[in-house]
Amino acid sequence: MDKNNNNNLTRRSFIKTLGSGVLATAAVMTGCSGKKEQGAITYGGSTEILGEMTYRTHPTSGDKVSILGYGCMRWPQKKVKDENGKEQEIIDQDMVNELVDYAMAHGVNYYDTSPAYLRGKSEQSTGIALKRYPRESYYVATKLSNFSRSTWSREASIKMYHDSMRELQVDYIDYYLLHSLGNDYGNFEQRYVVNGMLDYLQEERREGRIRHLGFSFHGNNEAFDRYLKLHDEGTIHWDFIQIQMNYLDWKNSDAEYLYVQLEKRGIPVVIMEPLLGGRLSRVPDHIVRRLKTREPERSVASWAFRFAGTPKGVLSVLSGMTYMEHLQDNLASYSPLQPLTEEENEFLYDTAELIAKYPTIPCNDCKYCMPCPYGLDIPAILLHYNKCVNEGNIPKSRQDEGYAEMRRAFLVGYDRSVPKLRQADHCIGCNECVGHCPQRIRIPREMQRIDKYVESLKQETL
Amino acid sequence: MLKNIRRTLAILFAGLLTLMLLDFTGTLHAWLGWMAKVQFLPAVLALNVGVIVFLVLLTLIFGRVYCSVICPLGVFQDLVSWLAGKRKKNRFRHSKAINWLRYGMLALFVVAIVAGINSFVVLFAPYSAYGRMVSALLQPIYIGINNLLAQLAERMDSYAFYTFDVWMKSLPVLIVAIATFIVVAVLAWRGGRTWCNTICPVGTVLGFLSRFSWLKPVIDTDKCNGCGLCERNCKASCINSREHAIDYSRCVACMDCIDKCKRGAIKYARRTESPSKPMAAPSASDVHPSDNSRRAFLATAAAVAATAALKAEEKKVDGGLAEILDKKVPERQTPILPPGALTAKHFAQHCTACQLCVSACPNGVLRPATSLDRFMQPELSYERGYCRPECTRCSEVCPAGAIQPITREEKSSTQVGHAVWIRKNCIVLTDDVNCGNCQRHCPTGAIQMVPSDESNPRSRRIPVIDVERCIGCGACENLCPARPYSAIYVEGHLATKTI
């Protein structure tokens, strides 16, 4: 968003800019007289940390949990060459340690991971970073995942549970979740009830190796009610529940209903996707203007975090902070949290309506759909499309003003964001991905729609 | 003065022509395409009467200025020769024309054109030889620099530059280009315009005409003191200073002698008296394309090294993504002609294999053929992309009329081949999944999906092809998920036709 202005650089001005950039670099290299007093680093807003982190207390265990929780799904990656000279992405452990150090120093004590995240490497990396701190100084959350049916047996499930402890280098888990319960109740029974895992985990909770048992949820209200019914009937006590909540979903996908149900029962809520994978930070220009006009010194993202943190029943708000500036920005929003007023809430609901008008695809880049067996880079395609939507680079017709520039931005950007062989035209519609998407995006349909659009741009038949 | 005009024009012409040969964005051809069209052999093959008449008249008036200004290979030799002259001044001396070789070459060349031995024709056609050198040797560097700029542009969030794949289109062509480069450069380094006056068939034809040219350098015997400076600076070795004679069949009208003469004894003017026969000066040891074997070996080695480097760069697979196998070229019984070509025969006879279309193809479809009868002439293949409906670039750039100009509309109804389905590769049957990617991407709607089991209308659907509607663009082949061999591929036709 802060780079939008440069989109329409012509070749000439590009070379000019390049030239002046080189000159500037040279000047800095030779001069070495850069200003020292730059003030606080600003990342879309003031990151000045005003005071202490806000904590919420778990009603039964008394855990004091930081309102900012660290989502470990998006640790920074780096590219390395393996022995065959092939480039691979691995987690940048040094950077992870640095981020965790900074987070711990500023009061973040809740870390949420899963055996599925980052090609299965997140737990290990998180464990390495946390191991350097006393066990009682942090709470760790992980999950019994369900993405592959081969892990659904009792043995495989217990192994997954033990593996998590080993990878995290802990002998108890503070918050344990059934991963991504959805609309298919039959699947839930198959996965957790029939194989006795639910009983097993409750036993583990009695033994103290699991301190809190809960689940994360992606589904509709009816399904949610069924899982809560288990709680109401006393079949199982849910110590906490993780839901997707943000000001866009509050009314759109009924996060309001989910939250109210939980508050009624006094079940603490952990929030995921408060920023929709960055979609509430990368918003169209006029939304930026709207939010910034009210709070010029706060980032766009800070609104989303304050929204998610304001309800009293929220225990922690998870954010997958890949970069230090994200972490600093969120710390600024939550140290301490300034709850939104009723009027500010209304302002955000109106903003949500404006954002919803933009036909972005609700992809949060969680990568649950990956790897695609036919080699597509699904999230990269969707993110590129959304970027173009937000930047206004989706021409509707050849007569549109600035059609040629928009077309170039879309097509050149597409080849940059996604290698040709991984683009939407290679989607065969096998539907392998559909079940994995927590946002229930009909991926093959979107792929074919984007492909058609790309074709109409390439052939100029728009 | 005259020399400077010649040099300025030559640098301008060769520079722009090279830029056009390098261009992969399709922007320069509109402006500079004529530079390829005024080349002699392409014009002859295209039966471009206007250009031929113009070039003949040009030569009859000014001498072989074509060789000094218009022909990029000639200018390239001048460049090499100029560099060599930096090391050693006054290095040329008069030699006798090797008539048997140059007329022999011309005769062979004409016979080859008539008999359709294209590999021989394209090997010695000067513009084609230059085009190949640029396309095979210089363009990778050019695109490399472009890609560097594109990376910078990406960091600056600018769309001014975009990356373009560098890939090895054909090893034989690379080898031929390197060999040509070495032979021409060595000859030019040692003997100036030896190539043009002994091997180049265009040079021989124009040389025959330039004997009779209206304007030519003339030695004023009254002013000449016989110092021989002109002779020792004549890169065509055609001045016999002792005899005050110039062999105008070899003179390329470079004006160097006029510039060099300290006494102003040489003028670019009408010549009145007929030249006295040049003396027999037996020292013609200029032509030495002899120890080529070692060079060819080195060239091959270099080429192989280059291929290896390219391959390593191509393999870029991210960790979290499924690996994608490279597509392999299916065995086509008939090669695929570019839309705009008429028949395989017409195409073979007119194409000079200058590689202009290959360089210009934005979809990675055109590449030089390796079979002997069509050696280095382009053919289509769809592993890297397909012949996209909106693109007519090869037909726009072809200077020789081998690919005729074609509009987008004409192209969309021009059949260059037809798709063939290969049951054993189709993932619908092998992997038991729904697909239909070929059907979705067929621009003419020639593919339909039908149940694989006739008796069960709900069985998985396989593609069937209506060859009457198929134009052979290769979208199906390129986008087929079966790898390395597609389950649907295009078989070429001997003649293109409108459907």
C-alpha cells in the first residue's frame, strides 16, 4: 500500500529513478553523514510502545495470557540450496529466535503452533526458540491435526500428540486444540470420537499433561452449536475455543454469533485471523485514507487488532508475525490495548461494508491447500489477484481509463508473483484442494475464473 | 569526410538492426523491420522487386556501399578489422582475386537455391549468418541484462521491465553461430574483407555489378607518388598502387583509401578510362579456414558448457510446491509450420534461417530445426508455451516472405496442424481424476469431453478432437497436465489451410 504510487513508472522514469538511487547510494557510501536522530521506526504507524502489555485472565486456571498471541504459522523463511543444488525454503531460525526474544521481552507469552504448519517444521522451530526461556514463562498451544486421513487412527494420533511434545521440548502442553473442526460432524466423530482420542485427551488433561483442551473452528453456526452441545451436556468441557474473528467477519460470516455463544457460556475465546492474513492491512487506498484520517499515527492493522481484543471474553488474539515490524506494530496496539468505543465499532462495521464491496477472494495465505498435486501455487495466484483488486489494476473493459497500464501491471506482476508453470491455467479442477480451505474458497472455480480473466487481458478481448 | 559519412551510416544501420534482432518485446519491429527487408537475399527470396531494383541501382551508382553500410555482417567485419588495425597499422597489401572460389561459391549457392538444398544456402547467406550470431550469442546477454533490470524494477514496484526466459533453442545452431563467428572474425582480423570477396555470394553478385558503377574511387596518377599507403590500408586488398589500379569488383566503397591518401590523389568520382589489368601478384594466402577442427571442438565444448549452465538455472523449485517435470518434445511425423507459412516447400525455399522470428517469438514456441533438410529454419513446438491467439509476431518480422503477414483473425482460422490424443498418457484414465484442461483452453472449441465408458454416461470424461476445427495452436498440448509427455499433442501439416 505504501508503494502504490510507483506502479505507473514508465521506462524512462524507471531509469531515472534507478540512476538517482545509485547516486544516492553512492552519496551515502562516500558521505557517511546520514541523520542519526530518526525517531521511532514507523511502519504504517507509530510503534512507540506506550506502556505494559494487556493481559487477560483465564477464568478457571488463572493463567495471565497476553492479549497478543504469537501465531507460529508464518515464521520467516529463507532460501538455501540442498546438496543437489536445488533451492529450498527453510525456516530462518536465527530470525525466529530474534522475534521470540523481542516478543518475550515485551510481554508476549502465548505461542500457537501445529504439527501441520510450515511443512511440519513450525513446532520444532518454535520449540527451539522457547526452550531458551523458563517453562513457566510462556504458554504453548498446539493441535491434533486432521489434514490427512492417514493420521486419523488412534495410534497415529497419539504419536502426533507425543511428537508435538518432543518437537516443542516440553512435558506438558498448556493449550491443546482439536484442529479445524468444521461442518462435517461425521468427520469429527470419525477423527476424534470413534477412535477414543477425545477420551484419551481428557485423561491427559486429568493427568496435567494438557492444561486446557479446546478446538479451533471453521464452519457455520449449526455445526458450532453441535460442538457446544457436547459442552452443555457435560460430555466434554471445553476450556477455550479458537474462532476466526475480525471486523469483516463480525457480520459477514457471523463471528458475532460464535462469540456471543461463547461469552454466554463463559468459555474464553482465542482469536485467529484478526487481520485475515494481512487482508485487513492491505486495503484499497480510500480505506487507508478513511482509517488514517481518524488515527493518523496508528497503522491500518491496529484497527483490526483493537477490534479483536476489545471484547472481554477474548483471551488472546493470534497474529502470525513474520517480520519484526509487524511484531512492533502489534505490540504498539496492545501495550496497552485501548478498547474500541461503541462509536468506533460502528465506524469499523461501516468500513467492513466498504471493503466487502471489493471483490477480493478471502484467501489468508494459510497454505492449507498446498501443495497442489499439479504444481500450482494457489495462494500466490489468489494474493496477486487480490493485490490487483486493491490497487485498482483490474480493468473492466478496454475503454477504461489507464487500461494499458493496468493490464501491464496485472500481467507483468502475475509472471513475477507466480512462475508460469504454477499459474492458474494449469488447474485441472481435480478438487483436491477444496476440502482443505478453511475459508471454503471454491479454489478450482476461482482458478478458472482468474485464468479466463488473464486470457481476456492477454488477448485484449475484455 | 566520405569515410566518416560511411562510418556513421554503417554504425547507425548495423546498431539499429542488431537492436531489432535482439528485441524480444515486439516494439522495435514496427519501426525497424524494414532494415531486415532491404537485405539482399531475403529480398530476392521474397521476390521483393522494389528492394532488388533499389539495391541494384544503388550498386550501379555508388558501388558496393551495400556491403559497407547495409550488410550487418560486413559492418561486423569492419569492426573486427578496425580493432586489428589498432595493433598493427598499414597491414594490408594487394592480392589477386580468387575468382574460382568466389564464382564457384556463387554457382554452388545458386544451384543450392534452385535445388532446395536450404542448409547450404542459409549457412552462407550473410544476413542470416549475422542474425544467428546475434540470436544465439548476443541475445542471451541482452536478455540477461534485461532480467537484471527487471529484478531491480520489481524491487522498485515498477512494471517497466519484465523477465524473459533465456533458453537453449538449439545446440547445432549455437555451434554453427559460434563457428561462423570464429571463422568470420578470424578472416576479418587477418585479412579485412576476405570473407566478402571470396565466400559471400551476395558480395560476388554485387561485385559483378560494382565494376560498372558510376561513382568509384579513382586514382589520379598525376598526384600519386606511389607511396602505397592506400594499398596497405585497403581492407579488400583490391588496390594495386604500383599499377594505380583498383579492382572494383572487390572494392566495398569504404572510402578508407581516400581518407588515407596524404596527397589527395584518390577521388570518389566518375572513372573515365578503363582499368589496366592488375598485375599477377602471387601471394594469395589469405584464405585460411583450415585449422577449423580444433576451433569447432572448442566451440562445441563451450556450447556444451553453456547448456549445462542454462539447465542448472532452469531448475528452480520451491520447497512447499510439488515438483514439475519438464515437458519433452513428442516425436512429430510432420513438423509444424508457423501460421503465415504457405507450404512446407515454399517455406523451406524462402526462409533464410536468420532467426529473427525465433528471437522475436514471445511464447518460446519457435525454435530452429535440427534436421538436415530444414537445418536452422524455424519450427513450432509447445513445451514452453503455445502459439497464442493474439500473437502474429513472426509473420510481422519475416523479411524473406517465408512467413507471410497474417492478421489475428486470419490466424485464428489458419490450421497448421491437428491435435492427437494419446490414451495411455491421459491423467483422466491413469490417475482417475477429472481434468478437461485441454477442452477449457481450446481457442476454437475443437475439443469436447465425452464419457470414457460409452455405456456409462457418468464415467470420467475424456477429450475428443474435431480435427476440422483444430488449428494446431498447441494450447492443449502445452497445458496438458501429463508430464513429461502430454496426452494430447499436435501433428503438423505440409501446408497451412484456412478452416
